[in-house]
Amino acid sequence: MQGDYYRYLSEITLGEEHKKNSSQALKFYQKALEKAEQLNVGLNPTEPLRLGLCLNFSVFHYEIMSDVKEACSVAKKAFDAAIENLDKLDEGEYKDSTTIMQLLRDNMTMWMGEQNEDDDKKKK
């Protein structure tokens, strides 16, 4: 939630304040993802909370940091890890998880398409 808070602040600020808020968002997103991935206290890769964190972190990389490659990397890593564990879910968890996974995949598709268009324009 702290990462989201600072991401939202960075969306409405400029200059040094924008840099400060972006830096704080990055710090908190990274810290949350590290905790989520820890083996002894971490969340399962299919956990909607963890998938939502990865979705928001990937959007942060795309929208705030203008880093399409990292945005896709975060989204793909989360999506691939969740795919491997889908068979362990009950019906309710399955629906929640797959909904977020679809958002991750949709974003990756859109971002990679935009990246390919930009690459094509640069070649011309």
C-alpha cells in the first residue's frame, strides 16, 4: 500500500518532488515483493494479494519509470510463477487469481506491442 501511495503521489507531482515520490514507491514495492517471495513467510505465487502487488509494481515501472522492459519482466515473472501453481487452487481462489493473471497478461501484450511499434519507428 505504501508503494501505491507514493506511486499516486508521483503521478501528480513534478521535479524533485516527483523524483522523491518515485524513489519511495520503488523502495516500498521492492520491499513488499521481497517479503512476498520469502520462503518462510512469503505468499504463494497464486495468492491474489501477491499477484495484485506484482500488477501494481509492473504498472509503476511502465507509467512512472517509463521502463517497458522492467514492467514486462515483473508481470511475466508473476504470471509464470502463478501458472505453475494453478492446479493447487480451489474454485474461489482460482477465479480471483486468474482474473489478476489476465490483467498481467493483457498489460504485457499491450506494452510489448507498443514497444515493437516504437522499435519499428526508430528503424525507419
